Amino acid sequence: MNIQKKIKKLVVSVVMFVLGRAFQTASRLDRVIQDEISKWEEGVVIKMQVLSNGPAMCIKKKDDRIRYLVFGAKTADLTVSFKNIEATFTVMSGGWGPSRAWPRIG
């Protein structure tokens, strides 16, 4: 793996970590997020990952809050997968919005 790809992987890993912790904190402090989470089933797990053993982030609803799962989860109720580290890096660094990252279906 070349140095540029390693740097991209590191940046994506850090962004996913910060994003997971931000969800956890926001679920404790923000009323709008708390209202939304209250509609979720207890124990629901959401995972964001880069395919081919890339970085991943998992969050879980527990006790009406979002918990960042430091060690991830083997299974998830919803998984958002990115095809490769290059596409993930472009989205995570603000180069593309999610609507451009995922092709339209139909």
C-alpha cells in the first residue's frame, strides 16, 4: 500500500472515530436527536464501513442514547458501505456530498 493510500485510510479512520463520538455526545445533549432516537428500536446497530477490511464505525441505541461501539459490531441492522478508500476519503473530506457518492437507482 502506498503512502498516499495509508494517509487516506488514517484520515477516514479519524473522521469515523470523531463522527461516532459526535453521535454519542449529540444524543445526550440535543433534543431533536433525542426525539428521533426515541423512535428507534432498543439495540439497533448502524455501521458505516469501507469494503475490503477498511475502517468502520458502529453506533448502537442503548438506554435511549447512541453509544459509539469502540470495537465495532459483527452484525448491524443498517450498514452503509463505501466501495473503496478513495471514494470514502472524498466524501469524508468534503470533496463530494453523499448524493454524488452513491449512484442513483432507477
